[in-house]
Amino acid sequence: MGRRLLLWAAVVCTSVAGASGHPRGGQTIAIANHGFEANSVSPGCFAVFVPSGWSLYDPNGIHDGNNDAVGGLYPAGGPYFPAAPEGNHVALVFLAGDVGGGPVGLRQTLSETLAGDTTYTLTVQVGNIASGQGPPPCDVFGFFNLDGFPGYRVQLLAGGVVIAEDNNSLAGAIPDGEFRLCTVQATIGAAHPQLGAALEIRLINLNTPGTPMSPGIEVDFDDVRLTTGCSANGDLDADDDVDGEDAAILAAVLVGADNDPAHVLLADVDCSNALDGEDIARMVALILE
């Protein structure tokens, strides 16, 4: 009880299938086209374009809009994912022409700037696309062998400097055809060299070589959200509902029986940077809301 939390630059990536909830605490920072719904794609199909509100991240200059491309996918009705975690569309980063040639992704500079004494929580759905052939009219593209996973990186930056990131921590934990929720969190003190600099988000395909049988050439992203303030919302099991199961997890964390980093971080439901009886009281209040 009363255990202190280390919240300077924590990265917690949950492995809960289909988790689509996001932190309710704090204030939401505006992200243009956060769910990639601004560009329409036919059901079951994909299309090549740079999503509205985003720009290309291509430090090695390998993007050609063909075998190395970014774009959008409408999963429902196709073989790649059962559905998008949020809305109808997801973003894709497809790298088949220069496997191992360097990372490519999407980036967005926000109007918000880095503030002191603030906790930032970035959540992103990361997808491992399944192999398959799209339905008509997209079947003309044929079968895509998308087995394997090339790795990903989710970054939060200020003034071009990374302040927190998840460097592929879910590798091996995302089954084919599924998404997992990744949460990157940074707590900024009163002094920081990047205070006042513009915040930026990057969603990156690491383009790690696979094998001929498992090339691992695509990563998909959806439901990008950034909040400030305490991110704990009581939903410790990430099922988008606060109930007795969350209370049971909290109790296990408090007595030291559950040391899952995601549970420990989110168990501070009263945002005091300590785990104690006040978290129990706050959890009860959330359940009764």
C-alpha cells in the first residue's frame, strides 16, 4: 500500500483484443483525422494516399507510392481484419519494395505545444494485417502474402525530439488479423528543454526483414488519441467498462499480487502518484457513476 509510481516516461502496451476505449481523464488534444475516416475507401478494399491531416515520414526516401506506400483500408467485408477498431477505416504502411531499407510512416505536427507539469498519454491501435485477397472490385490486385510482422514504433515528440515512444514492444503479441492498444505516456516536469515546442505524433513501420515465407511488410494504425492530465479511468482490464472486474484488479495491485505494468500504472485512479485507499474510493465512485 502507498507504493510510489514512476511516471516520468512510461510505456504501457496492453494486449487486450479489440480494445477500443481511451482515457477519459484529462483534456483531449485535437488530432486531425485521428481515426482515418476523412478519406473514403470501398469496403474490403485499400487505397494508396497520404491520409488527410497527416504527412509522410520517410527518412531514407524509399516511398514510391507503389511497392512502398501509405494509404487507407476499409477492413469490414475483406480478409485482412474483421473490422476497424474505431469507425470504418484504418491507416496502412505497406513496404514490399525495399524490405529492410529503413522505416516509413505517418507524422502529424499538432497545434499544441509541450507544457510543464503535465502528463501526456498517447494511445494508438496497432494492427497486424492478415494475408488475403480483397473482394470485388479489389480482387484485381490478387492475393497478398502478409504473414509476419515488420515491427512498429509509436512516438510522441516535441520540437522534433522524442519525449516518449513504444519501440515495438508488442512484437509477437499481435495475432494476424488483429489490433492491440498501445499507450505511450510521458510526465513532463516544471523544466524541460522542449517546453513550448510543437508536439508531434509519428506512426512508423520499422520495415524489419522477415523471411521469404513470412515477409512481414505491413503495419496498420487506428484511433490515435492524445490526452493531458491523469489518464487513469478505472478501466483496468481495457474492456471499455468500469465494473467489479476492474475493482478486483485494483485490489490485486494494492496487495502486490498483480505486478502487470499496465495494471500498476492505471491503478492510480485518483491520480495522486500513490497507490492507496483513495484509489479504492475513486474506483467505487467510478463504478457507481
